[in-house]
Amino acid sequence: MPKRGMLIVLSGPSGVGKGTVRKAMFDQGGTDFQYSISMTTRQPRDGEQNGQDYFFVSKEEFEHKIATGGMLEYAKYVDNYYGTPLEYVQDTLASGKDVFLEIEVNGAMQVREKMPDGVFIFLTPPDLMALKQRLIGRGTESMAIINERIAQAENEIKMMRNYDYAVVNDQINLAVERIREIIRAERLRVPRVYPDYAQMLESKQVENVNSEN
Amino acid sequence: MPKRGMLIVLSGPSGVGKGTVRKAMFDQGGTDFQYSISMTTRQPRDGEQNGQDYFFVSKEEFEHKIATGGMLEYAKYVDNYYGTPLEYVQDTLASGKDVFLEIEVNGAMQVREKMPDGVFIFLTPPDLMALKQRLIGRGTESMAIINERIAQAENEIKMMRNYDYAVVNDQINLAVERIREIIRAERLRVPRVYPDYAQMLESKQVENVNSEN
């Protein structure tokens, strides 16, 4: 039985650049993990390929999947469904390959409930840390705008607490490299490698007993 | 107040090459963390410098430190004490710098009890995973030797469970790079970065209230 793959979830606030970072990482290559393509009921846009950008399905098909527990996570925006089919993720993990999801924060929390041993990475806007300096420094914003920005930052910071790692998206290539390092380090975590060692030893002992017969 | 530094502990079975890997890492440079020098009561060997290789102290001084809670961890081998002075580690962490310890497995477990939020890395011998293949493949070892090797491997594997990461020391440079990646990834862990964000926001809100006066 191959070692089970690892689930990696990249998420973060709307507009932080999750898709851009994910695309840059896979375009660079050297990604020895599988990107899980989302499913949607919206119409393909020009140039979008079924099975590459999305799996495009009918509303009936999507709702049937939801009803039969076939979605790992999903959400409805405007009138369209978006989500991650469970079967593909499960099959890929079972084959020993790591799976990479890039999804919205609500979806990420659904996945966290179902697969708590995944690696959950929160992409943060570069200005979250510089917020204070900026707002004070400029002194041009109205109190209303400042308060709105602070409320938004508060929400984003609270979201972060549900994740394992926080990666600042200050430069796309730096963000990609940090994500790659997190994945490489996570592969060395004892709870992930220990079963291999334990199994190796067990099978050795069986061999041993046999050789004494 | 600066952000508290992170404690990194490298350990592993006797003879696995902990010292060689640690030395290679610091010789390469680019280590933005502090190596914590051990204290010992043994005599300096030729070329060993006090405060560089070890802090060389008298038996009385070492035992006084133990008695007054001044050692983070220690052990006695033959007639000599070896250990890590607590004060240096605490001061360095408090100044915001990460501290790197390279110690024996018993010492690592003492540290784990006192500083459970440290990063504990277990260096494994490269042959642990190849053990089964080797023993079966050669077919030359006596059962006594095979059983001894298996018992030893079992002990080493059990030790691993008390650590966060397992790094195979197959090639020194690869082991060093894995340790560096673990450290970089650990710095992005939410429990480590979250206090910074929370504090930033809080101080912003105080500024805000003030500016309304």
C-alpha cells in the first residue's frame, strides 16, 4: 500500500492573489503534487477548457453531487455553484500523491472539518502588516475609510487563526517559494513519515521470524 | 517588545552525525539564528576554545548551576557533565533571535518538557529505511547481529515519535538544506506570526481612538 498523499490547501481573503500565486507555481514546474480542478455550473469563458480550467457541469449534476456527499467543499456565488469533487481528491491521496487545492476561505473551512490533517496555508495581503504605518503616515483618509480598512484587516487576521501557515503575498515568486518550502517541510513531519518507518520495521520482523523456520 | 525567538533543537541517535551536520550548516553561513554553546566539565582538547567549542567550567560550578535551576538540560557521561545553560537561551529568545541547540536525545526530551513550543528535529541514519533491504539482501549476517540491528532500529524509531520532524542524514548538504527549510517554514506558522498581527491591529486601534480626541 503506498503512503497516503498530503492535502495542501491554499486560501486567503478575496483579492489577495491566490489564483495568481497558484498559477505561477504550476507554470514554473517542479510541482510534484496534483492540482485539483474545481467544478462549476457557470458557463466556460473564452478559451477555458473543460477538465483544465474547471469541470463544467449542469446545475442538476452539481446538486446531485452535493446531495450524494460527492463534494469536499462547495459554495454558491450569484447563481452558480463552485466546488471540489471529493472523489478525485480521495483517489489521488490514496495513490500516494499530494493534492493542492486553491479555494475560498469558506471552502477551506469545510475542508478543514473533513480533512483536519491537511496543510492549510493562508495567503495574506502584503499591506496587512504595513497597514498601521500607512494609515498613520498618510493622514489623508477619512475616519470612515480608516475604520473600514481596520475592520477588514481585523476580519482577515481572525481568519488566519484557522490556518497552519501565513504566507505574505508581497512578491509572487517569494510567495511561491514560501509555499514550496512549507510543503517540503511538512513532508518531513514525524506524523507523516512515522507510519513508513513503523511498517518497514514490522515487515522486517516478519521476514526475520520466517527466516528462522 | 520584540517578537520572541524560536527554539530549534537538533537531536538524534548517537553516531548519526548531528555535530557534523550542525557544523556544516554554520560553516556554510546564512544562518540567521544563534548556536547555543554547551557547557562541560571535561578538559578542553587540543585546539578547543572556551566560549567557542564549549564553556569549560569546574564540576562545582556546573553542580551549582544544576542546583539553582540554571541548566535547560544536562547529562553526565563517564565523570563529566555536559549541558545547556538556561540563561543564554532565554536571553537570546527574549531578544527576538532564534536559538539552535544540537544535543543528545535525553537532553532533547528535557528541553521538550520545559519549552514545548520549540521545533524538535530528529536526524535519522540513512540506513534506517534501507535496513530491511540490506539485511535480507546480504544474507551474511548472523541472526544475533540482525536482531541487534533491529532492536537498535526499533529504539531509534520509537525516539522519533517525540519529535516534530525527521530528517534523513543521507548527504550532509541535503540534511542541512532540509533543516533550513523546516526553520523557514516554521517561521510562517500561524501560532508564531499571529501575535504580531494581533498586536499591530491593537496598537492601530489605540492610535485611532487617540486621533479622534
